[in-house]
Amino acid sequence: MLLWIVVPCSLTMAESVKFVSILRKLEMESHNDRKVDGMMSLMCLQCHHLPVEFSAVGVFELNMSLLYTIWGAMTTFLVMLLQFDI
């Protein structure tokens, strides 16, 4: 269940980074109306300085490192159980 939540959040964050780079390229290549250029510049700055992040009520971020941390904790606990022969 947690996998269904974390993976889409992580993919969305990766896509937002791609979006910023595409927006920068468009901004550099196109020379449209001043209003359009200004809006693209503001959008680029906003996306760059306010990255897309998902969190659980601000306690921890929902990204792939959460899954790695949980996996590591479970593995450590299982190794401890095996050492104590429980």
C-alpha cells in the first residue's frame, strides 16, 4: 500500500524537475510577446525556488528514500531476531 503512494509522488517530483528544464529551454529559445516572456520567466522562477514535494503532514517526505529507510529498518530488525534466535 505504501508503495502505491510513494512511487507516484517520487515520479511526480522527477517530472517537475524535467518541467523546469523544459521551461527554461522554451524561455531561452522563444521570443514572444513581452507579457508571455514575463509570465514564463515568473513560472520558471517559481518552479525553481518552490520545488514539488509531498509530505505526510510535514513530518516526513514521501519519496523513495522513505522506502529505503523502511526496508533498512526491517532488515536490521530481522537480523537482530535471527541473532537472538527468536
